[in-house]
Amino acid sequence: MVINLSRPASLTPKAFRHDVNGLRAWSVLAVVFYHFGIPGFGGGFVGVDVFFVISGFLMTAIIINGLELGKFSLWAFYLARARRIIPALIVLCVVLLIIGWLWLPTADYRVLAANAVTALTFVSNLKFWREAGYFDIASHENWLLHTWSLSLEWQFYILLPLGCILIWRWFGRRGVKFALIAAGVLSLALSFYASPRLPGSAFYLLPTRAWEMLAGSLVWWLTRQHSMPQQLARVLEFIGFILMALSVTLFDSSRPWPGVYAMVPVMGAMLVLIANRQQSIFTSNIIARQIGASSYSIYLWHWPLVVALTYASKQYHPGWIVAGIILSVLLGKASLLLVENPARKVLASVSPGKQNWVLGAAVMCAVLLAVAARYQQLENRINPAIEMAMTPKLNNASRMQDCLLTPGEGSESPKCSYGEGELTAIVLGDSHAGMVASVIADVAPGSVIEMDYASCPTVLDFKRREDINDDCKTFNDKAIQLLNHEYKNKLVFIANRSSLALLGQNEKDAFFNIPMGYFDTPNDRPNPNLNKQFTAQLIKTMCAIENSQRVFLVRPIPEMAMDVPNTMARALMFGNPARDISISLKEYQQRQKVIWDAQDVAAMQCGVKILDPLPYLCHSGRCWGNQGGQPLYSDDNHLSEFGSQLLIPMFRQAFEPEEYTELTKSPGNG
């Protein structure tokens, strides 16, 4: 059999599937209601999983039918996908870039522009995988976060036909069927393994998501030549919708995803497709037909509206939520009628060569626009007060990416060095250690080494959620050994956001009030036993450091529970004054009590010294997030460069000539 890889062919399923279109409608509504925070839709993100099943079902039908007829054109397949996806995506990105130019501060605009490039080149899932998690608060201010699923689908579209063509040539139809089933099983097993251990990778990457699309492929193979009694079809469809409804209402973002839980909505979608009911009240009603037809564009436009409400602090306002949902549907319909349908019609009417040029040129122009926007330096583009409020966002990531270990990167610190001359101090801890490393280097007589691991307090035997191979524990073991041997006569500064380990996030995201670590078994809620274990292990750790009087423990930095630069800038962007942000000392003391008490005992028993930042960050009974119109924080808990500078007098104490000489004497040399 000759398989044409260049000649175009119009290969589509034989008949329009109303059940598929209706299933799209339910899926996109679940996602939209979830993102807008409608009660009862805490698991609405499963709509994306259902979309993946539909994609696998339809793409497999197109590819295998074409291969059987000997008329499958790889390039025609790609062009068909491009006609469907690219025009509306370009319009979305360009519109956002124009609005951003007129309104967004540079820090936000650069992120938008960079994300537009990755969205248009279908690699945004890879970018977001390396950044914040999908369910994190920070991600909900990313204008193009939702394009991760388009990128992942496009990667599937590229690989599926290539794999089918190669295997078809070697092993025929049966070989393709076996290979797709085997790939699905392997992907499912990998998803089961990675979801609780590497949640970011499991959520964003194709190897752990492919099984959902291949589940759709399996449905097509099972049903292509078989029909079933209508009564059985009704039962299967009903069970399928029940499974999807239970997923939407009972699941939430705290569950490892996709993993084992994703089997529920995937199985539900599979049953609806297997039932193949074309006159169903669920999928063939007028609302399902209209919403399903514009589901792609609704998906594209709803998320920027969610982000806009977040910017305006209206994300919990019922009236604005309803308006956002209605506008999502209207914009989706407009995009279908004005962009999707005309673009597909015009492109399909010209030769494949011209389609290549038109689509390629359009993408290239949009990418170049985004690149130009990313590197623009125009002054006074927007209100200078907004830019000043967002300055910490531009400066925050200067060395964080290179110096801070994160889950999946092992336990070997890159040991970033600051300053010149003889090594004088080690800065150890989590991201809060990295936050103050450069400030310590400013006052140190020589160079400083930074060693830190994200959300990993300097406590022996501590295990971090999301870790693989107990990297946090291993990191701390190695760090203490280095302090006792290679760095045995150097000052040590230890700074951590230990409240995460005991209490979880105080921002309302996926880990709100869920401890981020454990010693024996993970904890779903803060508890006295975890506090007791943490205290004992902190003391053990400090006493395990030889010549421990050279160790300076930094009291916890106040946590604002809201992103300070964003809060200030967003108020100004909507014409309101930038309000002062603070927490009371009482709030601080309640959250940090266990840690303070543990540090006090460590100081008493082990001889470590305490550095207290409160006199420099707090006054009048409150700890402040901003000062004189400038944020002291780069987010809700990390000090900005301006805020860190306020701690210079505190760190300078450790380098006073007499005390420094005494503290750095090797034991036995005094």
C-alpha cells in the first residue's frame, strides 16, 4: 500500500457527531464555571481531560481511515489542524498584546509577551511546567495560562500520525492498534507514578497526558464497526455523564492530577462516545449545539476575562462573574463567526502551498510582535507610579532561577557565590535564604556562598511534598556535612519560611492550610505532633553543626498573604490609590509561635544566635508590606531588593570585627 505523505486529502469522520459536539459544550462549560469560581464546580478542570479524549477519538478516525484508503496526507492533516487552531489563537494573542501595551506595567507585559511567543509556537506547556503550578495563585494572573492544553494537543497531533504511519508500514493495522494500546498503558502507568511525586510534570507534559487522548483512540477502535441496542446506549451515556458530573462536583485541585482520579472523567467521556447517541437530550439540544460549535473560541477568551477580574479584585463578585461568563460565550461566538469559520473557508479554498505561506507568515508576524513587545523600553508608556510598584517583579528573578533548587533538580546545590575575596559566610535555607544572600554579601568582608532548596527548611529528616527521592532531606544532610568539614570555620546564616512546613500556605491556593512537609507521613492539616517533631528536629539540626556559635538563625520574615506589588499596582491601574499593606504583630506571632519557640530552645541548648528582622520591618504594632510608595516585597512573602536592604544593619552585627574573629575560630584553636 502506498501512503501519500504530501498530496492533500480531505479526511474527516463520515458523519457529524452531535454527541461529540455536545460533549465539547459540557466540557467547556465545566472549565469556564470552574475558572470563574462557580460553587459546585471545584473539579471543573476535568473538562480539559474530556477534551483530550475527544481529540484522540477524532484524530485516530481521520488518520486510520486515511491510511486504510491509501489517501492519508501528513501535511494535509497538519494544515487542517492549523486552520482550526491558529487563526483564533493569533487574534487572541494580538488583542492581548495591544491591550497590554496600553495598560499593563512592564513586568506583566514582558510575561504576557513571552507567553504569547510560547503559545504561538505551541510550547507553552513546557514553559509553565518550569514555573508555578497550574493551581497556584500566581498562575491565575497569567493571561495565557490556558494555552498549555493547546500546546500539548498540538504535540500530540504531530506525533500521532507520524507514529501511525511508521508502524502501519512495518506492522499494518493490527500493529498500529497494539502500539496505541501499549502507549496508552505506559502513559497511564507513568501518570500514576508522577502525579503525586512530580505534579507539575504530570500535569503539563505529554507523556503523562497521552493516555487520555489514546483513551479516545481506543473508543474509536472499539466502536468503528459495532453498534449497540439503544437501551444499552442510553444506560452507558447516562453512566458516562454521571461519572463526569461526579468528577466536576467532588474533585478539587488538592488531588494529584491527572493520575488515578482522572480515570473517572476519562471513563465518563469514553462511555458517552461509545454510546454514540445522536438524538440525546444531553448533547443534541439547541444550547449544547451552539456552545459546542464555539467551544474552542469560548475556551480561548474566557480565561483572559478571569484574569481581568482578578486584576480588578472582582473575582468573587457575583455580578461580575455572571457578566464574565456571558461575555465569554459572546466573544466565543463572535470569534467563531468572524475568525474561525471565515479563516477555515478562505484557507481551504487556496492551494496547500499558499496555506503554508499564509499561516506561516501570520504566526511569524504575531511572534515578532510579541518579541518586540517583550523587549520594548519605551518610558512613560503607562503611569510611572504603577511601574514603580511593579519594579520588584523585574528584579526578583535575577539569580533565583540559577541558584534555587526545586523538586526534580536533585539535591546538589550549585553553590552560587557572591562578592570577592576569601569565603566568609554560608547562607543556607530555602528561597528566603536566597532572598537575603546578596544583602549579606554587601556587608561581608569577603565572598558568600548561597545554598538553598525551595520550601525546604533547614531541618534534618524533613521531607518535602512533591519531592522525588527525598531530595530535601538529602540536601540538608549534605549541607550539614559541608558546614562541619569544608566550611567548618565560616559564619552560617540560616533563613527559612518554615511556616510552610507546619501550616501550609497562608495564600488561598492549592496548599492553603496544608503542611508542605513531613517526617514520617504527610499531613493534611496542621497538628501538634508535626509541631513537636519539627521542634525536636530543628534543635537536633542546630546542635549537629560544629562550633554552632557561628550560626545565625534568622527569625521568620513576615508574610503578607497577598502579593504586595500586584495589589499596589492593580489599585493604581483601576484609578484607585495604592493602599498600605500590612499584618498585625499579633497575626505574625500566632503564625510563627512554634518556630520562634523552637529557635529559642536551639539558641539555649546549641549556642546558635538569633537575628530578628522585626525591628526593621515592623512598627506601630504592624509589619508593613510597603514604604513610601515602594513595595518591601516582590510577592507576598519574599522581600524585594528595597525591603532586603532594610536588613543590612541586622546582618552587619555578625561581622563586627571582634565578634567575627571570635566566631570564626576553629574549635580548639581558641
